[in-house]
Amino acid sequence: MNDRPRIPDPETRKRHVEKLREVVRMYDDLNLLLDKAIAQAEEDIRHSPLTAYRLGKANRVTAQEKESDS
């Protein structure tokens, strides 16, 4: 009984390396797609009326706190 792993022949290793490289390329493409989607979502959030409202409200509260501390 031989429990040691068998080293594949050069052709099999070559095929596996090519498949792994293709998988890496696919992950790179996916990461680029996700980066673009995140950038678009952040842009949408920055231009959202709700974000502008919340920022305005936060600025007003901060200004009121500064006035009350003085």
C-alpha cells in the first residue's frame, strides 16, 4: 500500500497550470467588475438627496453643539 501522493506527468501538470491561470484571470475580471460596481454605488450615494439631507442635518447638529459649548 502506497500512501504517498503521486506526482503527475508533465502534460497533466501543464493542463492543470493552464486551468489555474484561467481561473486566476476569471477572478481578476470579477474583481474588476466588483470594483466598478462599488465605485458606481459610492458615486450614487454621494449624489443622493438623502445623503445631502443627512450631511446637512449632521452639520447643523455639530454647529449647534459648538454654539452651546461656547
